[in-house]
Amino acid sequence: MARVRITDLKKSYGEFTALKNISLDIASGSFFTLLGPSGCGKTTLLRAIAGFHIQDAGGIYVDDTSIGDRPAHLRDVGMVFQDYAVFPHLSVEDNVAFGLRQRKVPAEERRRRVAEILEIVQLGALAKRMPHQLSGGQQQRVGLARALVIRPKVLLMDEPLSNLDAKLRVELRRDIRGLQREFGITTVYVTHDQEEALAISDQVCVMYGGVAQQVASPWDIYSRAANLFVATFVGSNNRLKARLAGGHATIAGAVLPAPAGLADGAAILTIRPEKVRLGAGDPARELTLAGTVRYAMFIGRELELGVDCGGIALTALVPPETHAVGLQPGEAVEVSMSHADFSFYEDTDNGRLLA
Amino acid sequence: MTATTPPPTTTPPPTTTLPPSRRPAIGLFNFWNGVFALCLAVIAVLLIAPLSEVFVVGFVDPETQGFTLGNYVRVLTHPYYVGALGNTVLVGVGGMIGACLVGVPLAYFVARYRVTGRSVISTLAVLALVSPPFIGAYSWILVLGNNGWVTKALREFGIAMPSIYGTPGIILVFTLKFFPFVYLMTESALRSINRSFEEAAANLGCGPLARFFRVTLPLVFPAVSSGAILAFVLSIADFGTPAIIGRNFRTLSTIAYNQYTAEMGGTPSIAVAISVVMIVISMAAVLLQRYFLSKRRYAGALTNLTEQKDLTGPFGALVHVFCYLVVVLAALPMIVVFYTSVLATNGPVFTGAFGLSSYRRVWNELPNVVGNSFSFALAAVVLITITSAFISYIVVRRETWLSGLLDSLLMVPYVVPGVVMAIGFALTFNKPPVDLIGTAAIIVMVVFIRRLPYGVRSTSSILRQIKPSIEEAAVNLGAPPALAFLKVTVPIMIPGIVVGAMMSFITAINELSSTLLLYTGATATMPIKIYSAVLDGEFGLAAALSTILLVSSGICVFIVFRLSESREGAFV
């Protein structure tokens, strides 16, 4: 259990700035995820915590101990690697024992702890195996056991599931979260998979261009994205250009009330596809737009519908009922959206959330 | 921030609550910085210093000791030297073209058709590759020389053979010696071409021959040209072949050697000027090839590998004849050498019966020469192995401009002929405090620096296959960088290191062109003795020594085949 603090961390490679003044406060025992597209700086940040990249400026603290200028092998943070990094010349148990040997843990205790952790990650029967005899999922369990057995204060995970197939990914994800809760270990997790981030985390930090865009709970990230990047990167979203005037917003001729206190001018409104319904709505609470169907794609649980509302392209996820599934491109439809489901953003490159 | 408690581990934290700082984590890089500095120092002393010496002496007037361009003017204008320059380029280009004409078809047949006994073909090619070229030269004299078996046999029928001496012989020897480079490189490239390219060409209406010349050959051009350039550079640097089979045919390496021995005691300005010209030619060839390659980069996708076709009918027979003819001719010197070594001799004269008298002479007269060869080669290999493990780590894992520089410097020995390197060593280590002339150390060192790049190349290639995360995992678990390298990376590298060591051993024990300039009576090695025995007409003795060399090389090849996944691929 340890609180992790990052203060004003900077890192650049020549002209390229990988991290711009990152400051984070990660609560003890929490599962903290760095989410972002490739090149956003999330892996650089994780590797800076591990000590594999040395930051240009800024501090890294575990509890109140600065570890920012300790060599990597003295940081006492466990790490799980994307490509497993299981030592190919050592058996499963020797892999797991590696860190304990390094810490000169007595043989008796070492054996006990290795056996214990292998049981926990369900590899007890494979202790004597060599890595090449294991599947990818099993290798990553070795990686996890190896990092956990040294009882680090902080566990770092660098896209640990990205090399596994979809089914295994969901299964191992559940196991990782379970183990993290059981051990109560502060975990920093890197992923580019937003579903994974939402599913597994206490807190998510969305990164882009070396900047932490928003740090919040998964629900807040999804429902109250701090800016347009977060709004469109996490989950899909409809973006609508609007004009604000006199407490109202106008979209393609239709008007809806705007939250109080917003200045007049251009704005971007977002609404999630699952909040867009087929058919006209109650004019008092809902905005109704008329348009034509661009495509209707049945994807199982839902029907994805592309609608062109006078030049505005909207995506809707609607229940796959008979009349909806039968829609053909070119058919006229009406779609409605509740006023309360809109978010308002500045009309700039990466506009901030206004309300 | 209140008082802090150290983490409950056995590794004590060095400090607590340090202010955030810009200081890089010391310790993380300490060990490797030390190794780096050491590697650079070794290269500075053994490579840069001798070559600078060579470069400087080329501008010294041997009479006045003043600065002059006269040496170069003389070498580049005097007919004697210009003739040698022309000859060198002639045999270099000849050897290169010959190697391609033999190597490319062989590679195509073996890669694309089910040739019976493929492993026999590749093994013979590798054995030809590892046998020293001067053995080829004198074996061909025994076969096709004025007194050769074939020449004599044909003379019985009244057929006069054209002379093997001079250009044809040299080009023949180079072709049969260096085609395996082209063959092995091209074959592996042909195997890794995506089948879809040729299928697409066929689909677009391209016939088999046009497909080969317009699609396949351009795709494997990088491999073909790498092999060809290697054949060219080694051909122009080779000393033993033109010295033995050239008669009065002068190349730059033979006149550099002669000039150096003639200038002995004085300033070897002319020898050095010739040396620099040789370096320039090799360098130009390598740069030219790199320039062409830089325009051709193909991303390889290994999804659809090509299939091998069955060989039937007259065409199949023809292909088999060609393949076996090539490798048998390439292996002929080895057979000749072995056969000659078991002929009984009386002094230099063959008695006509079989016997082990040649080996007896080696045993009685030259035990120290055999001992020297093995101990020098072994010493060089140990040094090469250790140094290349460290250097390849730096080159592969630490991408700074300095490690890039180290990588480029290691290209240099490839293009510096052995004779030139030897002259540099003789000029550099000839005065106190480091007077090494006539010592074993200078022989070991010259072999070390000449073969170091090959060792680095083989360890680098295995290191590139080891993911850096493996080592990071060890560091993350608490192992200091040096320990992580030794406990995790080195054990994984072992097979590659052993393969590299075997290859270094082969080249080290067969080294002639540099050691010939640096040896004294006490430090003579087998290749040197073979060379002088051939010049003295002691073919039996030369054959016995050559057989010992071939057998040791063969054992190394066997070990490489056992350890290396790609077998013959390890040799190029």
C-alpha cells in the first residue's frame, strides 16, 4: 500500500516532447490507468516510474520517498511487460524466484512464497515448465506472479493484455483486478483499449500529446469528458456544431435550451449514440431532427444507424426492433435526443467542457 | 511531507525525500559507461592508431623525412604500380562476377527446386568458404599447373592446356572460393520472398524468365550485391592466391608486401601509399553498394513462403549436374590437399606410394608451428568473444551517436586488407614503450582486430533477437545492470556466442596476409609455413599442414551446424 505522486514531470526526446508537466496523485491501493492513443506518452510515464527513462525534470514519490533519481534496480516497483519478458532460460519457478534471490530472501521462505503465488495465479502445476512450453496467457501469469511475489509497493503494468486474444484478455483482466484488490497494491496500468480501461480502473488518466487530459473515475470520464479529445477518444460520440445565443443553442435550425451562464457564440455539442432515439420526441424535453438513413448496420445487441440530418451526420445505437432493422438507405426518419444528454464544449481544437 | 520510512525490503534506499532533480540516475549507466570507454580505447589503440600511422607515413619522403605527395604520385603514375592497380581491379571484378555467375543460379536452384542432397551441397559450399584461399591456389597448381595431373594426362593425348598461372588461375580460385557468399546470402533471400510477388507478376502476364529477371532478381538484389561486394573486397585484399598462382602477375597486395620487405629498415612510404590505395578501392566498393541499397528497401512479410518445385526430365538432370559440379570443384582443393598429404615423400619428392611421412615431418620439425597456430587463434578468439559480447550490447542496446560511431568504426577492418593492417601494426608497435615486433602478442592483436567485426556481427544478431524487456524485467526485480546482463542476457546469448567463437577461430587459424608481415621464426604459424613450403616446392609438407587446418576448420563448422538454427546461414 503506497501513495504515488508525480510532480511536474517533463521528458523530451530532442524536439519531441513526450511528457509535458505531468502531475498526478495516485491514492494508495487504487487501480490507476493511463489511457491514450499510441505516442501519447503513457508508456514513457510508466517507464519513468520504473526508472527505465530518466525524466528531464520533476519528481516521482512513493509515499513520501523520492524514487525519481534512484537507479531502476533499487526502485522496488514491480513491473509486468507487454511482451511478458519471461526469462526464456529459466523455469517458471526460477523466473518467479528471480526477484527474491536478488533480495536475498532465505531459501525456505523463497520456496514458500514462490509456491504460494504460483497457486494464486493458477500455475502451481506448471512450476517446473520452461517458458517455451507455456501459452501466451500462461506466460503473462508468470510475469504477474514474478512482479507480485516481491511484494512491491507499486505494480506497473505496460499493456499486459495486448498480445493476447480477445477472450483470454477479458478473463485475465478480471483476474488481474481480483488480485489487485486482494493484495491492495497500488497499480499503474497502461492501455490503449478504452473498454479495458473503463472496466478495470478506479481512476483513469486520459493522455494525449504528453498531457494528462483528464483524471477521473471511469464513469466521469465517460459521462463528463473534460474536453473534446476525451469525449471522442473514450467511447464513440456525435459532435454537432451549434450557435449559442440568449440562453439557447441552435443546431440545424432546431433549438434547445442551453445551461445558464454560457457566453454567446459558437460551441460544439456532443451526445452519445446510445442516447439518440428513433422517432419524434417530447418538444419540452427533447430535440427532434428529421433526416434520411445513410446506413443501417445490425451488430447483434444493437442496430447502428447512420442518419444525415441536413448535413449533420449522426450515429445512433438503437434497439434492433423489426421496423428499425428493416430501414433502408435513403428512407426518411426522425431522431430525438433528450436536452439533458447533451454536453457543451468550446468550439476550439480540443475545446474544454463548458457544461 | 512528514518523516519517511524506508521501504520494507532488503535493498536499502540510498536517500529519502530528495528534491526532484535533473540528475540522471547514476549507477544505472555506470557499468556500461566504463565498458564503453574501454571498448573505445581498445579500438583507438589497435585500429585508429595503426591506420593513422599508415596514413601519415604515406606522406613522408623516405629520404628527407619531410612532407611529400611524391609517394602517391609515384604509385598512381609509375607503370609498375598502375599495372598492379589494374590487375587488382581486374581480378577483383573477375572474382566477383565469377562468384555471382556461379552463386546466383546455384542459389535459385537450391531454393526453388527439390535438389537431391541439398545439405551436402550447402555443407560443401561452407567448407569451401572456410578453407583458406591459398590452399585453393596451390591445389589448382597441382591439378592444372605445368606439372599438374590433368595437364600431364591431357598431354599424353596431345592436348595442351592453357596456362593456369596469372589472371585465369586467380579468377578461377576466387570464383570457387567466394561464390559461397553469394550463394548462401542469395539463397536465404530467395527463401524469404513472399510468394505473392511472383504470383502477381504471373497474373499480370509475366513469363517464368521475365519473372526471374524483373521481379525475383531485383527483390534479392540487396543479398546478391552484399555477397558480390564481399567477394570483391576479399579478392582484392587476398595475398596468398596471387602470390602462389600469379607467377609474375602483380597485384597491390603482393607488391605492398614485396615493397614493405624491400623497404625494411627504412620508411615504408611506398608500401603504405599502395595500402591506402587498396583501402580506398575497398571503401569505394562498399560505399557504392550501400548507396544502391539505400534506394532499395523492401519490407518483408513472411506470410506466403515460396514452394519448392520437383525436378524432372533433362532439365532436372542438368540442374543436378550443375549444382554438384560447382560444389565438387569448390571442394576439389580439399580433396587434393588431403590426397597429397598421404603420399609418401622423400624430402620434397613424392615417391609414388602412400605414407604418412609428411605428417611425420610436421610432428618432428614443426610442432611449435602447430602449437603457435592453435594458441594464437585460441587467444584471439577468447579476446574477440568477450569484447564482441560487450560491444554488441553497446551497439544494439544503447543508441547514442557514440555507439553509432563504434558501429561504424567496426566497419573499417572489413575494408582494410591484412597486409595493410600488418604494416600499420609494424609502424605503431615498433618502438618503446610498446615494442612488440616479433612477439606473439602482436600476432594475436592483429588477428583480434581484423576478426573482431565478425564476432560483433554474430553476437549482435543474436542480441537483436533478445527483447530488451527481458533485461529490464531483471533490473526491475532488483538486479543491477551488470548483473542483469550476466545473469539473464548472456545465458540466452550463449549459443550465438559459441557460434561466433567458432567462426572467429576458423578465420583466426587460417590468417595469412597480416601475420606474414609480422612473424619471426619463433612465431610462425601453419598458414605461413604452408606458404613458404609451397614456394620451396615442399608440397607434401604443405598438404599435411593444410589438412590439419582443414580438419580444425571442419570441426568448427560441425559445431556451428549443431548449434545454429540456420546452419549454413551462420556463415554469411
